[in-house]
Amino acid sequence: MPIEISDKTIKHEFIERVSQLSGQDIFMCFQCGTCGGGCPMSGQMETLPRRIMRMAQLGMEEDVTNSGTSWTCASCHTCTANCPRGVDLAKVMEAVRLLTLRKNINMIDPSGLSAEMVRDLPQIALVSCFRKLTS
Ligand code: SF4
Ligand code: SF4
């Protein structure tokens, strides 16, 4: 499906902030799709990383942040290791997450977890989950 783009949807500030936070030149990406091919979480993503990169290049902030892809990303760095253009996509995903968290939006409510879940889930998983999903 083609990406629909208009002048109104281009957010240059979003492009700059993703680039600054990730330290990556997102325009190095040429949408080869290698990242999605090796991504262990791609089957759970509605929007594949290649498309996220293209939308980020186009400054489509809402589409990128609403896609859920950055939250599904497991930060495994497989894409980073495989990218033929040297793009650290894991850092781009982290930057997209940070831009949401910095708006004081939490992706999980710790108080909503039941006592049984807190007791039974691995503590290291809970801590890393809170670090990733809360502002
Ligand atoms: S592997 Fe690299 S160049 Fe290819 S689509 Fe992914 S980020 Fe872009
Ligand atoms: S870092 Fe994220 S996007 Fe990259 S391969 Fe791992 S899960 Fe997929």
C-alpha cells in the first residue's frame, strides 16, 4: 500500500528529534527491508521497520508513533547488525519510544497489575518492562 503524504503531514521537527535522539542519519535508509527480514518480532508488527523508516524520513509523526511497532520492538539489535547502510534501527525505535514517553504517556500502568502477576512474573522482566514502557 503506498504511503499517502501531504505538506500537512510532514513534521520536520519530528525528523530532527528522531535524528538527534537516535544519533542516526535516518536518510541513509533506502528501504531494502533487510531489517524486517531478520526481526524476530516482525510477525507481531502491523507496520514493518522498513516502512517505519520511510515514514520517519517523511516526518509522519502520528503514523510512526501510532503504529505500535516501536513498542513491539524487543531491542534485540538484529536489524542494527544486518543493515547494509549502517543504520542503527534499534536506536531509532528507542528514539520513537522516548518521544512518546516524554509526553508523560505511560504504555503500562504498574498499579493495574494484580498482586499475583507481580508475584509470579520474573522480577527482571517487570523492571525492564517498567523502564521501557513508563515515562
Ligand atoms: S536494513 Fe537498513 S537500509 Fe534496509 S530498510 Fe532497514 S534500516 Fe533501511
Ligand atoms: S531491534 Fe527491534 S526492530 Fe530491530 S530486529 Fe530487534 S526487535 Fe526487530
